[in-house]
Amino acid sequence: MTAYRLLQSIFFLCFFGASLLPGQPKAKPNVLLILVDDLKPAIASFGDPVAITPALDRLAARGMRFELAYSNQAVCMASRYNLLLGSRSTSTGLYFFGAQFREIYPDAVTLPQHFMNHGYAAHAMGKVFHVGHGNSDDAASWSVPHLPDKVIEYLLPESNDGILTREEGLFRNLGGRDEKGALRPRGAAWEWPDVPDGAYADGRIAAAAVDRLGWLSENEKKPFFLAVGFVRPHLPFSVPKRYWDMYDRPSLPMPEFVEAPRGAPSYAVKRRGEIMAYKPIPTTEPFPEDIVRRLIHGYYASVTYMDAQLGILLRGLDDHGLAENTIVVLWGDHGWHLGDLGSWTKHSNYEQANRIPIIISAPGVTEPGSVSRQLTESVDLYPTLASLAGLPPPQNPQPMDGLDLTPVLRDPGKRIRPYAYHAYPRGRKYLGRAIRTSRYRMVEWTHWETSTVEYELYDYESDPLETVNRAHSHPEILAKMKQFLHREPPAKAPPAPMRN
């Protein structure tokens, strides 16, 4: 080596390479966890032909896209417990609004707590835990207080007539009825004022998150775990006009099959419910075509508005020089029915309510633009993030149901589980537990009191729209799916009294 080369090497080590010296520990990666409410894979990079999602597509190009990822229960409160506890609803009994996880597991260690216990600062803003409907945030999960914002939000006076609406009351933990016991009025299902992005919560949260990233990069000596929750495309579809203008309503896809599957149990298909809390949604079904088209338009406009805020957040990560040492995970809490099977919103065991987008970008681990068809569950993210950050595997008081996806992140063709598992209770009568393989879904519906069972079976190769329940016509497939289900522990009953 020449004297010049030797001096050059010494200079590099002194000024840039201290972390490269033998025996020096590698800096722990930061974690940016992005949670999106009611987001199905209505994303261009996931194959949606009309979705305008440039930021989501850029994130997918940075990391790995999971094409067969599923929520563990298609409702906001439970799905967030699934993620943040690493526990399926059927393992904890936490199915219903109003059930507090610390009443059941007072010493539970949440995902951000696990990081805090191993030297991280944990911050959160926007919708992370479900706050509303009798549920609240968990202060023990954060190093500093969580920064909340609105889920139900209107800017136009005619959207709520200046009166607290039913859904606003529920999300503020004030209830859906007024002090006299009467149902609060319905708010608008959509609005599109010509306003800047920051006029709504997701715009404010994106800006706050970028500011927080700047503060963390300049002031925090610990690695950070930052959870950022966006609320759109949750109803109401209140987003600035320019996002509605990006879509041509008549050309948006309409639902192809709007009946219940032939041979399905009468209670299996979700009807009415949340969608009826908004005006001008008719109180009888089916909805007229103009309402259906406007709801579909509003959903896509809301996805694109949220995507723009995600773009601001990701640019902030880059601008603050944090991207190279930050694991980024994007997770949709569950899917959303857009009129398929005649259903709207979530709350079912069918494909559109349960399939979710998961994108993981882990520098040095994930190959940019990679794709996996590993069947994945929300609960898998807890052990996966712990593994990626070099933390010990979680050994917690609450059940831990997830699998570490790190082998899949290193090799997209790797398989660690042959199915995904999810569940949904139908009120106080039935619990449906589902097994989803790459081709089939079986749902076992059990009556809470009598233990009688009914089955659904769908073949997504020959019947992707779930038009026919094949449980009786394909007994050999049903038997195989039952074997998968029998691998899982029995479902835990919800705490008494059941609260909905």
C-alpha cells in the first residue's frame, strides 16, 4: 500500500468509519410504523388498475410487498390490539368495542413497550390504538404522550349542521346517543371542499410527523420507534376536492357480485351497520347506483389523499437523513367491502374485509421491489420488527401468536406457514374462525352457547367473487382445512358481559 493510500485509509476510519472498527456495535435501526385505517389493497403496485397511489408505490419499490396478508379480525379496535399485542382476538377474547386489554392482561407488553424496554424512545401520533367506542389510548406504550387528532371531521356546515353526529360522539367516547337517549343525527358520508391538505387530520399528522422526525434526529440519543396513524380512507370520505377530481366517477369499477354467496349461513354476510350512520345513505338496501358510485369514488379519493400525506412523511424521512437506518412498515388494519356481496365497510370473514396491504422496507435486509406470497397475519409484525431490530424475542404475559417474517424478508420464496388465520364474531350468537390458504378459505361458525357448527368454503381460483359456498360439494378440501384449524388453540370467550 502506498503512503498516500495508507493516509487515505486512516482519514476515512477517523472521520467516517468508527462504526466499522472491529468490535464496535452496529447502531440499532429506527422503526417507522405507519398504520392506515380501512385500507384494502386499493393500491396500484398491488394490482389495482384505477388507484392513484404514487407514494405507496414508491414505498413498495423500496422494500417487500406482501400480496397475501390478512387482518386477524376485520374491525378497528381488535385489529389494532392484534398488531400491538401480537395476539389474535381468539387468544385474548378481545373481540368487542369497550374491552380494555389491560383489564385482561394488566402486565401486557405492547410492541412499542418491547422496544422501550430495550433502549428505544417510543412516540405516536394519529390513530394508533383505537380511541372511541369505549376504548382509549395506552399511555404506558409511549415515552411521551400520544398526539391525537380527529377521525370524524367535517369542514362544511351542511355536513353536520353544527351538531355532534352519531359517529363523532362514538369516536369522542361521548356515545352515539344524546343526554336524552335519542340517537344523535347522521353526519355526511362525504364532502369535498377546496381546501389545503392540512385542513384535515391526515395532513396535520403528516406535518407533525415530519417535525417529530426532525426533533428525533437532532435531539434523541436513543433509537426511536415512531408510530404514525392515518385515518383515511375511513368514513366519512372528507378530503380536499382535488383528490376527488383525480378520478372519473363513471369509469370507476362497480361491484361485480352483489348477492350473498349461495349456500352461506344467513348471518355470515354483513348488512347495514356502520354505513347507515351517514347521510344520505338509504336505510334500505340495495343502494341506488348513484350512491354506490359516489361511495366508491369517495373511497378512492380518500386513498389518494392519504397517499399524498404518506409521500410527505417519506420525504421527511429522507430529508432528515434517516432513511438508511430506519425500518419502515406500512399496515392496513383491515380491508373494506365496496358493495361486493351487497356489503359495505368491514365486519365480516370475507376476502374484501380481511385482505390487507403490508409493505416492509428494512435496509440491508429486504431487496427493493421484492414481492412475497407468504400468507401473513397482522400478529406477525410484532416478532418480525423485534427480530429486525436485533431485540430478544418477546416473552410476554399475553399470548404471542405471530411468526417472525425475517426469513421471508431475506428470501421472498421462503414459506413459514401454509395458511393465515382470522376470526369474526357475529354479535352475541356466533364466532366464525377462518383459515385462508393460497387457494381456499374455510370459515367454521360456532354458536357461542350450543356449540353447533356450520361451514363455509370458497375456492378463489374458480370463484374469486365468493358466489358459492362449496363446503358440502368439496368434503375432501373441507376436511383438509379443518385439519389446519385444529392446529390452532380453541377460541377464548369474550369477557363478560359482552360489550358491543
